[in-house]
Amino acid sequence: MATNKYFPLMGEPIKLGNLTLKNRVIAAPISPPDFGPDSGLTKDNVAFYDYRARGGMSVVTVSEGIVDMETGRSHTKQLALDDPLIIPSLAETARAIHKHNCFASIELSHGGKFAGARAHDAAGKSMKRYGPIAETLPDGAQIHEMPEELILKIADCFGKAALVVKKAGFDMVLVHAAHGWLLHQFMSPAQNTRTDKWGGSLENRMRFPLLVIEKIRENVGRGFPIEFRYSGAEYIPNGYGIDYGIEIAKAVDGYVDLIHVSAGVHENHDTFVITHPTMFLPHGSNVHLAAAVKPHVKTPVATLGGLNDPNDVEKILAEGKADIVELARQHLCDPYFVKKALSGQSEDITKCCRCFTCFGAFLTNRIAMCALNPVVGYELDNSLGFAARAPKNVVIAGGGPGGMAAALQAVRQGHRVKLFEKGGRLGGQLLSEEHVPFKRDLYAYAVQQAKRVEESGVEVFLNTELTPELLEKIGADVLVCAVGAKPLIPPVEGLLEGGKLAPSVKTLSALHSQTPDVGESVVILGGGLVGSETAVYLDELGKKVTVVEMRDDFAPDAPEMHHTGLEHKFRDNNVKLMLKTRAKTVLPEGLLVETDDGTEKIVEADTILLAAGFVPNTDIVSALSNIAPTTFSVGDCVKVGKVVDAVYNGYYGANDI
């Protein structure tokens, strides 16, 4: 058999049960847009998984099926696999995945003691919650010890759910025994201290998971692949480490077809960002767990954890650390990851920057979103295409993420596009991330988008500011303003001297070189997301950093999980956070501040770095408006936001031309 000339190991088939996977990459479970009120898949959900199956993955796994809704539902983004009315939507989803020469899998789960934490029964009443032992959780929730008859019932529910999804056309199932859900709770010495046959020893703690696997096998028969997902290490106080994780793998070896080694416990605040690695952790930070397990089992082993580069995937396979690599956030960011890699277009892969926009949207609004992929959350709309328009002359002012997104989509729609950028490079504010190690994926996105723009047929004019006179001269049917924002100068005495920034005061442009133009001691004025990330970066360079923030928290504008990642960094580094503190005066020796209790003090610093926010360049927008018949604005010049806002507005604004 011929091998793929670009990534021979990634492109190599592998047999799981009676299935032959076409390559070694699986799309791990990701929650789609919220399900319907009956906890069944909607047309939007089907389109979500259809889109993910298009790009060459061997398997796409649907998340997350609850086998017994009465006792097991932990949040709203879960499927009621015990409701026969769900079968048509399951069948439609499996068919959608199969259209793209891709196998369909589904995650079978039960929340255990965390069932009901963010979900209620049909009548809106709180659910009675069961775990391995009776306990009171930190939030006061009362957990009941799961009686044996309920253990046996839920094991049967796993088996019945597997049969339901098999009949609906799914090709395999994933048993969710990781991240703190029910089966994990029973396997964990820290969480299961029972003294009957369901606890007290590894053999007893594994009795329930093995019974679940047995019931599934009874229902689906031989050859139907079962994937077993578990945490190789818990990373919680008194939790098990990899040695115990190896023993778990050995216990299921031979009973399942794929051992999927993950990490952590979801309901533990600190380990959530280990399960889903932050940008502050190395790519593939959890791969070592699968690598430790693999020599001890005969069953194929899968790994995952913040991977976004096909070269890393190939290296993992080459070094024998795993047999299969699973991608979650990366596959949301670019579903065509595998197809691009195996066809020699790996440089065109949009790499996940691990910004947690996706998780932030999920946790706050229950929607699907990706900062760098505007199709996510609108898969159904995009699958239907957009109405053809008569070609128009489109002029774009500004080459940041919003301007580039608009330019690319306008060209796809058949328009003639000119893009003017007053600087020497496309990329806008994202260019400032070039030298920040944990933001290089975001910088790489800017470089990649610039390359796409230049190759798309867009006429690009660098070092050229679009003035009203120039716009009048060249003419345009449509003007897109993407002129960004400028730093906010707060009313602090001494920041300005003669209308200009004082010598010790710098804007974030001071970071735009390999050696930042700042002194050895830096006060960052503003502790929002930008200021907090800047503090982490400068601390890693060995600078003495103090953050001055008027609010009572740092980075309140960060997605929840990214905030947790920053919290970890501040816990371990030397950054001094001065919250509920107001800047008063810039002095020769530093910054005079006033704390919440009215105390004044001088924070010594060589450099005062402004990170107090930005204000839209509305003056530029006003000057350019009404010259072209149609004008619209995108990105920070409308409202200062995040890269996701600029990308979405640019992409969908171009569709309205």
C-alpha cells in the first residue's frame, strides 16, 4: 500500500474492530450549538457535525449522549439517548457524517454526582444526585450513595444507548469515563471510598466501568468498536497519578478497541485548564500520559491535548507515543486540518490559538463560536451558500483581521477588491503578538491571512493611507472601514508633556520588537486582558512588573478558562497585582497610586506602559463615509472588541455587499 508522501504515519489506516479508519486522526467530542428542547439534535446540530466531517478526519465524535436522563444529565448540551424520539435526528447526523467518507461515533456519558449541577428535570425541579458515596459538595449539594440496583440499571442504560446509536447508523461509541463524570468517580480512589464490591480496591473500583463495557458489548456485538476515554492522571489533591492511570488502562485492555488517555477533572477549577490546555502550556502537554500507558497495553492508544500542528501529530506517531491523535479545538478552528495536511497544504491550516473564545461562548451563552473561524455557529447558513451578487468595486481601509476577513470573503463572492493599509504589513494589532511566545499562534494567523489575501487576487496597497481624496479618485461601489482603534490615554497627571506622552510612558507598540522598548521595572496601567497578558510576557523576560487596575479583578474581559490560565500564571510568577488601585501622577521615579483605602504610594518604575484600553478611530470613519454609495465598518473602529468580533463582522459584512 502506498503511503502519504507528506505525513505517512498520519495518513496510515488503522483497524478498530471491524472498521478500518482511513487515517490516524479523530475529531474528539465538542459540544455543538444547544440542542432542542427535547434534548435531540436540531438541523443546526446536524450541520455542525456535517461541517466537521468534510475535512478528512477518519471519525467524528458527537458529544455528549446521556444514557439515563433521570439521573445523569449534568448540563443542557447533552442528548437524551434514553428517549426513542431522538433516533431520527441521530440517524440524520450519522448520514451527514457518512457523506464525507467519515465514520460516526458518539460519546456515552452520565454525570454522576455532578448530574443536575447545571440541569433540571422536565418539571424544572432539581434532580436527586448520586455518586459513589454520600457526601456534601462544596456548593452545599447533597449527594446520595448510588445503590447497587441503580448501578446495575445505569450499566444496562449504557448498553441500551449503544444499541440505539448503532441502529441509528453510528459506527462506534466512546465511553466517557474521564474528567470527573460517573465512571471516573467510581474509578478514583479520591472519590470512591466505598467498602463494598464497588470500591475499596482497584479491582472493585473498575467493576462498574467493566460492567458498562460488558453491557455495551452484549448489545452491539463483536466487531463494533468501543473507545474508552479516561483521565490518565487526575491532577487534584489526593488524586491518582499516571501509575494508577496505567493500571486502569491494563484493566480495560482487551475489552475495548481504543484507549483514549485524557487528563484532569472538569469540576475542579485548577485542572479544567489542564484537561483543555491553555496557551501558557506547551502544545501536546498531555501526550506524556498516553506515552506512559502505551507500553503496558495491546489495545491501540489515543492521545490529545492542545495539538494544532500536523508535524507534531506525525512526531507523536513516529515516536510511538500513541496510535491515534484526537483533535478538539483545533478541528473547530479548521475542520480541513487532515485534508490540508495530507494534500501538501499544511501551511494553509488555520491553527487554534487556544484563546478559549469557544469555551467562553459555551459557558456564558451556550452557543458555538471560534475566534478564527466565522463559520462556526453558522454551519447551516454557510452550507446553503450565499446569494450571488453583481460584481462590485470594493475598497477596504485597513489591513487588520477584520479588513482581511472582509477582503477574502468579498473576493469569494466575486467582487473586485482593493485593500489599503497605512502600515508596511497586513495584520493590524495582531502583529504585536509576534514575539510573545504564548501568542505566536495568533500572530501566525495574521501572517497566514495576509498570505491568503495576497494570493486571492486582492489588490493590496501597503504604506498607503486611504484618504477621502484618494477614495474620490479611485472610486468605489462599496467602502469597508476597518481602521481599528487608538490607545486610550487616561486622565492621569503627568502622562502627557506638551501634548505628547512623557518619556517614561509607552504604548503597547513598545512591544513590537524582539527586545521590548521598556525598562527593567515596568508599571502596566490597566489590568484587563491585554494588560494581564502583557504582564505575563514581561515577567517571563525577567522584568519587574506591577499591574495597576481600578477594578477588583484582573482580566475581567477574558473568557472564564483563559482567566483561570492567567490566574495560574500569576500564582507562579513575580507579577505584582494592585487591584482596586487608581493611578494619580506620573513621577520621575515611577507612578503615584491611590489604593482602595485611600492610601497613596509610589510604585517605582522605569516605564509606564499604557494598557487602559482603546477608543475607535471614528474620526477616520467619519471622514471616509458618504463618499462611496455604500459604506460599512467592521472591527474596532465600530466598537473595540476581540479578534473574533473583527473576523465575524468582516466575513459576514462582505456577504451583505
